[in-house]
Amino acid sequence: MGAADVIPGVSGGTVAFISGIYDELLRSIKSVDGAALKLLLQFRIVDFWKKINGSFLLTLFAGIVTSLLSLAKLMTHLLQTQPILIWSFFFGLILVSAPLVLREIKTWSPTTIFSFIIGVAVAYYITVVTPTESPTNLFFIFFSGALAICAMILPGISGAFILLLIGKYQYMITALIEFNIPIVLVFVAGCLVGILSFSRLLSWVLDRHHNIAVATLAGFMIGSLNKVWPWREVQEYATNSKGEQISVFDTSILPGRYFEVTGKDPLLLQAILMMALGVFIVILIERIATRLKLKH
């Protein structure tokens, strides 16, 4: 799940489905409630641990953290040295994930179609108006963690994808690599609050309004493809605290225009191959999931 959530477009929730732990994950998260807190305050540690399925959650969390730390450096290196190819890969991942999510809708209705269109429109609007460099204050980092962690229990969308959309993907990857403890701790605190408070709401929405929720989610993914388009023209620069020039606002452009603006090779063929690789990986995961479901 950690490896999946490092990569925008691959869902940790999907991996939970594939490995057959999704139901146990949801039950374990829900079990962290007032009754569990009461047991903890009474120092009934063994009872508390059993109630929240502590061994399962601790093992899962350790695996996620290990994967995040080991892959973060690789992702940062690739984004700096091969931006077109890595964004093309992400584009392919997300592009094919949306139709797979839409297959979960068994019955279409005008409301479901409207929800899908709204999801596309809202996500695209966010990618157009949101600067590349979002706030770096602790409150926004906390909010980012709370929002991104919801992806863990939502098959079809990843935590990295959420961070990418709100402009905090590279920032948090860098914080992990540099062991920026205050930032990481605030982010983790946001994750804890988010998963405990949102898990019940998300579970309720998916149970009672499944088709609408899934349609909106898929629309959100399609609309946000603009955010991961590989060829971009920087419209506005700013200087960060290290004295480096960074992009604070950019727009999507065609490969030909990219060559005219930057003078760099748009790597069109390689980009198409990377998109195809992203599509292949998601389809492979889906096939594995289907086979495992049939075995059960």
C-alpha cells in the first residue's frame, strides 16, 4: 500500500483489495472509537490492543512507512532528471484507472451522470486555478495529511494523487528524504485525524450512495489529468528560501509548443511508451485482483 501511495494514480485501497485485507482494514480503523480510548485511559492495554486489532494495524503501518521511505528518494530523483517521462507514466496510470473505477457502477441514472460531469468540471477547475506552489504553513500540511489519507480507504485514488492535485506531492517527498521531522510529524497527525474522522463518513457514503460517490470519484480523476500533463509552460516564477527559482504557475501545452518555448526535445515517443507502461501496470493489477477474487 505504501508503494502504491507513492505513485499518483495507483490506489493503496486497490492494493488492499488485491491482498484481501480491505474489509479487515476498514473494520480495524472503525474500531478506534470512544470505547477503545476508554480502555486505553484505564490502562487496559491488552484489551485496547485486541479491540483495535493492533497487531494488524502496526504491521500494516510499518510496511507502509518502510515503502514510503525507500521509494521517496527514487521518485524525487526521477522528477528532477526525467520530468516528461515520469509525468507521462503518471498520466497513463490515472487515465486507465478512471474507467476501471467506473466499472463499479452497475446502474447508471441521470444523477450518476451528473455527478460524473460535476467531478470532471470541479477537478479541472482546481488544476487551472491552483498555483503549483501551495502554502507551506503547518495548518495546510496538517490539512494535506488529513485529505490524502482518505485515499487509503478509497479504491481507485491514491494519497499521492491528492497531494499532487493540491501541490504538495514533491514537497512531502522532499520532507521525507531530508527527515524534516516537524513537517513529517504534522503531516502524520493530519493523517491520523483524517482517517479516524473521515473513515466513517466515507463508509456511510459508499454504503448508501455508492454509484454517485464512484461516479464523482472517477470524474475527479479524469478532470485532474490536466495536472499531470507532461508538457508545461511556466507562466510565473518565484524565489524560494534557498534562493532557487521555482515555478508557481504553469499551463499545459502541446509537445510542439513545448519545443518552441524551451528548445528541449519533447521526447514524444518515449512519453507515449511511458503512458502505455502506466496503463499496462494498472491493468495488470486489475487482472491480479480479479484472479484473487475468483479464488476466494
